[in-house]
Amino acid sequence: MTYLILAFIAVIILLTGALIIAIEVAKSSNKKMKEAEEVAQYAIDALRRHGIYQSKREEAQKNADEKKETLHTGDTAIDFNNSLGVLHGAGKNGGG
């Protein structure tokens, strides 16, 4: 009977130890998951910022191309004067 009680206590201690290990593993996994979510959110934000930057850059290039087209008339003297006017205006406006 004594051996049965000792075996029962040993099983309880063993199960308690296993439960403690399982809890620690779950905590560690939860911490790693939160860190991964933070990294993923940072990457999503970075991609969003890059997309906004890229669309603004494309819009600026489009506007510059449109402006360039309006400045070129085919007459060299007029084109030169238009270019000087743009450069002069850029200097007054601080470059943009």
C-alpha cells in the first residue's frame, strides 16, 4: 500500500512538472508570436510608406514631363527663354 501511495505521489509530481514545462513553452511561443507580429506590422507600414513615396514620385515625374512638353515649342529661342523662365522661377521659389 505504501508503494502505491508513493507511486501516486510520484505521478502527481511528474504531471505537475510536465504542466510547468508546458506553461513555460506556451509563454515563450506567445512572446515569439508577438515579436513576429510587431516585425510584420513594421514591414507592412514600411511597404505602405514606400508605396506612397513611389506614387508621389511618379506624379512628380508626370508633372515634370507635362511641364517639359509645354515648354518645347520647336522654336529654339522660345524654348531657351521658357527654360530660363522656369529656372528663374525655381530660384525665386526655393527650388520647387
